[in-house]
Amino acid sequence: MESNGNGGETKFRKSTFCAAHHDCVEVALVDNGARLVRDSKHRSGAMLQFTSSEWDAFVKGVRAGEFG
């Protein structure tokens, strides 16, 4: 876990499908409902932040097969 800048901890997780691979992304839920996404190989690098609405739209698209 890492500090989230607000005195709390941010817990990143990755898919269980990534167990045998090292090229995964990690996702964390933050206090305001947003999601942080980072590269598991570069944990101290840049992170992307998505609002809860953006994340929900992404998950719905994945489930609907919109990304091939």
C-alpha cells in the first residue's frame, strides 16, 4: 500500500489473470470513488485517474465486448 496524500493508504490490485505475467496494470479505488491506474512494472511512474462515471463506462464497454 502507498500513501494517498490524504493521510490514508491506497491499495492497488491487479487481475488474477496477471499472475504469470509482468506486464499488467494495477487499479486502486480512492476516497472520492475515482480509480487510479498504473503500470505494474513502473509503480512510481505516472498514474491515470478516472472518475467513477468514466470507470463505470469503461467496465460496461469491456463486458459488452466493445474492445475486441
